[in-house]
Amino acid sequence: MDTSSSAVSLKEQVMGDQDAGAAIFSSILQTNLTAVLGLVLDSDAAARREAVLLLDVVLRQGLLNPLQAVPHLMAAIADSEAQVWMLRL
């Protein structure tokens, strides 16, 4: 049995699994995007901070069009809580 062919197919399988995982995550994000963006403007500072952190991750991974998040992130820059506005991207 040729080990190089099995290593390649394992590598391809892992890549395929990662692509499928990213597609699932992106689909869930798009379904709940309105709620996530709404949390950026929530009255609870901890919720705002977590929403900004989530947007940071999805924007850096290219799973979200930045134009969808810019208005909400601009609002986060003007946040009264330092723990939120210091996270600006």
C-alpha cells in the first residue's frame, strides 16, 4: 500500500472538513447576523464587547462582508465603556 497516496487523501479530507465547517459557520452567522449586529448596540457592556470580538473574528476570517459591519463598528468606537471602544478593529 502506498503511504503517500493515503497521506494526500487524508490531507484532502481534512481540507474538505475545514471547508464544510467554514460553510456551516458562515451560514449560521448570516442567519443570525441581525441579532449579532444588534448586540453591538445593546445596553449591556459585556454583550457589546463580546459582539465586537465576534465580529473581529468573522471579519478577519473573511466570513462577513465588511460593509455589513462598518456602521455598527463605528458606533462601537464611540462607546462609553473603555472595554468596548478599545477593541475597535
